[in-house]
Amino acid sequence: QVQLVESGGGLVQPGGSLRLSCAVSGAFFRSYVMGWYRQAPGTQRELVAQINTGGNTNYADSVKGRFTISRDNAKNTGYLQMNSLQPEDTAVYYCNINRNSYSYWGQGTQVTVSS
């Protein structure tokens, strides 16, 4: 079955950086659009960044210039480099892959930005 496993979350001070990873198994990763989403308590899950099969990316306005999404198809892994983190970036971050009607989610990784 398809599995997505996120890692790299944690506690960081404002202005710090984290790199999230999403390891995918059981799917032909390179054929899927990959996205990172986040959900803070009491809010809806929102799209943070997305990368398509051709490497084209798009970002939420709130993270443009600070976050970078990438993928390594040879390693079946996606990444989210997060710089200049702020308290409002605190959330559970989820990896997603989708293709046509197929969509798969990871279990999420907590990112907490606090001094």
C-alpha cells in the first residue's frame, strides 16, 4: 500500500530553519503532484506549497520567499525547506501526493516556532 512518512519537525526559535522530508513508498512517486499542507489548532488544513511532475512550484502567499519545496524522484522523497520561521508557522505539517482521483496523506509532523 501507499505510505508517506514525514520527518524533520520539531521546536525552533523564531527566525530559525527546519527541513521536512516526506518518504513515499508503494507509489510511482514521479508521476504524482506533491504538496505540503499545514493545520494549526482550530483552523482548516491549508496548502503551503506544491510541486508538479515537471518541477513547477507554487506557494501560499504567507510562505513565499521563505519556504522552498523540492523533490528527489530517485529517492522517492519530497522536501520542504523552511527558513525565517515565525510563530504563525506553528502547525502540524502534512505531505500529500495526488494524481487524478488518487490522493494520499502522511501522518503529519509537528512544527513549533517559539522562543
